[in-house]
Amino acid sequence: MEKAEKPSKSEETRGRILEAALSVFRERGFEKATMREIAAAAGVAVGAAYYYFDSKDAIVMAFYERSQGEMHAGIEAALDKAKTLDARLRVIIGTKFEYFAPNRQLLAALTAHTDPDHPLSPFSAETAAIREQDVASFERAARESGVKLPATVAPYLGRLLWMYQMGLILFWVYDKSEGQERTRLLYEKTLKMLLVTLKLAGIPLLRPLHKLAGELLGVIYGDSH
């Protein structure tokens, strides 16, 4: 068995700064934290901190990328074993809740950056690769579960499921109930509603709505002409 390559000194320093930054963000909040405080927490000079990350935004982007990288393999492996759409969606969304739990307050602070023009927005061009990989996981979950939808709606399903996930996470980061119990209830009830809706979507009687739904989604996603 081959040994994993030992991180270079540069990689170790970068990783230490990232971990220190997350710790400072948790303690001080994202807006109040400074690069000087982050450098001190990491035990490096301020110039060294700026060498690896030119801003706090760059640190957060590295956190996003690392998070996606660490979660993706586990999600894909779990999807290999899941048998139903319910189970597959729980794999994807449940993994996010578990992984981000230590940084829930940081995510709450970052929700201020939802404008697609802001690089840290989940809707920005800078986060597109992360978003697209996430959408692909949802598309895989639906495809392997045999979900059948009208041709006018089917191309949007992965993105709609991704938006559902984002809505849950947004509710969760602001949920002040004990152990985020309200989020758990919302998750359980809306997931059941979602699964029923997907089962009913292919009923022939609903065909008049399929075209309208497709047109509406085209407007939302900028695909209409």
C-alpha cells in the first residue's frame, strides 16, 4: 500500500492559516476578524498570511473548495449504496448539515453575500464549479432513482433540488431552536412533500401545467427566449 504524500511545508503553512482563520471567524465573527489576528493565531507574519491569501474572502473561498473536496467523495460513495430517492437526498443534504455544523455561525455571516456579483455568493461565477458539482450529485440521485418528469421540467430538476438544499441550509443557520429542532422538522416534512410531488408530476392530467412550469423555470434560469 502506497503511503500518502506528505504535504509540503508551503501546503502545511497554508492549511494552518486556513484553520486559524476559521477559528478566529468563529470567535470574532467574519466581519470583525482581521488578517493580523488570523496571522497571529496561525503563528506567521502578517505578510506571510497575505502571501497565501490576499483577503478574508480568499480564505473563505479556500474553505468552500476544501469543504466540497472533502465531502464529495463521501457523498458519491454513499450514493453508490443508497437505494431510493429519499435515501439519496438524505445522503447529500445530511452530509452538508453534519460537515458544516462547527461553522454554522460563519455560514450565517456569509449569507449577507447572496448577490451573484459577490465572489462568495453561492450563485456567483467564482463558485460555479462547486455549485455545478453539487447539482450533478442531485441529478445523479434523481437519475438512479428512476425519477420520470415531463421533458419541459426534467432538465431543471438538479438545480431545483440544489435550491431546496440551499433553502434548508439558510433556515438552519438562523435556527435558534434547541439543537435546531425546527430545521429537523422542516426537513422531514418538506422532504416528504417533495417526494410526493415528484411522484405526481408525471400524471397525464397535469400536462397543461407542464408547459407552464417549463416556461416559468426558463424565465427563472434565463433559458427562455
